[in-house]
Amino acid sequence: MGGRLTVYPVRWRHLLSLLIVFALPAFAGWYEKEETIMGTSVSVKLWHPDANKAEQIMADVMAEMRRIDASLSPFIETSELSRVNRTAARAPVPVSRELATIVDKALWFSERSQGAFDITFASVGHLYDYRKQQQPDEQQRQALLDAIDYHLIELDRDKSTLFFKDPRVQIDLGGIAKGYAVDRGAAILRRHSVEHGTVNAGGDSRILGDKRGEPWIIGIKKPRGQRGDSPRDQAAIMLPLSDTAISTSGDYERYFIDTASGRRVHHIINPDTGQSATGVVSVSVLGPGGFDTDPLSTTVFVLGVEQGLSLINRLPGFDCVIIDSRGQVHYSDGLAPPVKPDQK
Ligand code: ADP
Ligand code: MG
């Protein structure tokens, strides 16, 4: 008796799933996924002729982002970074090739910027909590300030070990890890022959190809825009881009206003003072890869307009847009709008 009632629905279902399996691959189109990872919104968008494969690729990208977060987050006690911060002042600690490569790159930018980019900012920086509106008091800041110094990091590139020459030293890769992560995501897309796509993590984006015949339009946010504005109204500048990386550092991402001084306390720290960098409100850097544009946007933010532009103009393949605290926009040589003869 059960036969009649059960057999037909089952066959029906088989037929349906067959239809779905054969129908899905025909869905060529744009696919998109977004998750909160690394304390920020991570998204991937791509064009693919096959829906199932697109889903698989996007899942792979997200898994890679979660892996990087689990290893580099200072907020996860079991991360490799946390372990290094707990132990590297006692004796050289073995680290993964990946962490060694990222620290190596960070040190390179420290050298290039006379210490404006410095992952030991965290020696003081770990005392800031922007959500809880906490900052180090004067005494704490003074006591830790000279522990912000990248020379206190000893990286043995051959042995892949890290040693901190001062027990007060802490490192944080928040100024470089997301750029590294979007490059890793883009590599996954490319391995799967994706020609048009973007991988984004907070202020860092890696753009693959164009948007099928037109450029991707990336907006640089108005630093003091209104929350309710449409995306177009929130943008200070729209850039048509393809095949590039772009990283933006802004003082509006993580901040609070210090009630005593009225000053904006935000997450980009001037290593000379252990306090938030001033003078600039937004920096976007364009270049071939996020592993460079991410640390560079933080670096230029700390250096300010003049020194920041000068650094970018000396680096072939990189450009930047800086919005200063008066709202004026500055472009590097490669982006500067052409000046008409009568404007000179
Ligand atoms: P976002 O994290 O919003 O994308 P940035 O790319 O500018 O912005 O990175 C800011 C992060 O960089 C901070 O949250 C902190 O982890 C780290 N950082 C802050 N100041 C410095 C500095 N002087 N050198 C290196 N890293 C820094
Ligand atoms: Mg950055």
C-alpha cells in the first residue's frame, strides 16, 4: 500500500533534482557573498558561467579569510600572533613562513617610511579600545612609548624565528593583513580562471579584470558623510578601475571623540606619539597588490600630505588620493588632473 504513496513522490523528486543539476550550470552571471570576518565586512563578487562552481569558489575564498583571521588576529588568544606576543620577548620563537613573510614586508615599509609604518605601534596601541572608548592614560603612554620601535623586532629570515628585544613590545598586523588577505582571495579566483571579480575586506579591495566591458566604479567615501546618504552621495570621489588593488585608510572607521579634549581618537597611530595621527582624514592608495597598498595607505596617513605624496610619487606603479583635514583633495602625480595652460 505504502508503495504507491511513496514511490511516486520519490521519483518526482529525482526528476526535479536532475532538472536542477542540469539547469544550474546554465546560470552564467554575477555571484556575490558577504561575511563578517576580521572584524569587518568581507565580500567577494565574480562572474562565472557555472553557479555551483561560483558558490564553491566563494566558499573557498571565505575559508581562506577565516584561516588568516584565526592565525593573525590579536583578539583570538589561540592565534599565532597572540602566541608570538606572549612569548617572543623571552627567546626567539619559530613562526610560520606566512607570518615571517608578512613581518618582513612590514619591516620593509618601516624602513621606507622612517618608521611611520610600524607594527610595534601595538606596544601602546593595545591599550586603545575604540568601542569601549578607552585609551592609555598619560603615564601608560609615556612608559611604553619607546617600545614603539621596529628595530626592537628581530626577524631571522632563514630560521623563520621572531624575537622582541624588549618585553614591552607587542605587534599588530591590522595595517597589512587585510591587504594580504584580499591578494590571497584574488589568487583563488585566478586559480579557478575567474576573469572578472573583486575581493574586498573592509577598506581593502582587489579588482580582477573589468566589469565585463566597463570599469568597476569604486567610490572613496566622504570622510564626514551622513549615514542616511545614498552610496553615490556618500562618495567624495568615484574612480573607474580595473585590474588593480585599492586600499583606503580613514579616521572615521574606528574612533570616538575624547570628551576632555574634543579630539578624535582613531585607530591609526603615529608611532612618534602613540596617539592618533592628525592632519589627514582619508588616504586611498592604488597599486598592483593589496599586500603593498594596505600598508601604504596607513603609512601615507601617518606621514601626512607632503611626505605621503612624495613617498608615493617615488614608488613606480602606485598612486594615491589624500583628503586632508580641511577637506582638500590631493592627488599623486599619476592621477593629478591635467592642468590647462591658462590655469598655470
Ligand atoms: P582599516 O583597518 O580600517 O582598513 P588601515 O588599513 O589604515 O585601516 O589600518 C589601520 C590599522 O593599522 C589599525 O587598526 C592598526 O591595527 C594598524 N595600525 C595603526 N597605526 C599603525 C602604524 N603606525 N603602523 C602600522 N600599523 C598601524
Ligand atoms: Mg591600510
